[in-house]
Amino acid sequence: MFRERLLRIIRTSAMYLFWPAIVLVAWGEMSKSHEVLALEGLFWDKSLHFTAYFGLSGMVCLILKEPRRVLVAAISLILFAGALEILQGYFGRDPDIYDELANAIGVIAGSSVGYAILWLLPRSVPAKSN
């Protein structure tokens, strides 16, 4: 019962946070604002890319649950990240293939952790036999 409730809370949170997170990641990748550049100065740039796409793909995994749908969503996230990297060149930033590699690794890792959470917190607990 506790596991079902916890999984429901996690999944609901992921559903509400996914689209705002996509917007935040896109803004961060396109922005030349001082806040974003200061954040990149504090942390290794590739770790920020990894973390952003780790979180996005983990949320997608928890929301969709089905392996095929998650695979399609993961590939879509990798393509989305690649498109943002290319578009950076038009917004005064430098596209970087290593940023895209960090994004892709983040997607793979986030999906893996999402599946681990789904496995650890099963959707339904078998009924007790009398």
C-alpha cells in the first residue's frame, strides 16, 4: 500500500514537472544570461547537461512506464538535445558535440534509474493468500 502510494506521488510529480523542466532546459541552453553563464562557471558544463537530461528522461520513464514508449521518448529527447545544440550557434553560443554526448548519456542513465524506481516500487502488490 505504501509503495503504491509513493509511486503514485512520484509519477504525479513527474507529470506536473516535465513540461516546465523542458522549458527550463531549453531556456538554459539558448540563454546567454549572466545567471546561466555564472552557473556554468561554478560547475563543469558537461555535468549540467548530464543532470538536465538525466532528470528529464527519468521523469519520462516514470510517466510512460512502457518500454517502447520510453525508448521513443528517450530517442526524442536525444534528438531534441541535438537540435538545441545546433540552434545554439544561431543564439550566440557555441554548439558542442561533447555537450550532446553528455545529454545522451544523461538520457540513458535517467531512463535506467527511472526503470529501477519502477521495479523497486511495483505498481501493484500481490494479494495475500489465505
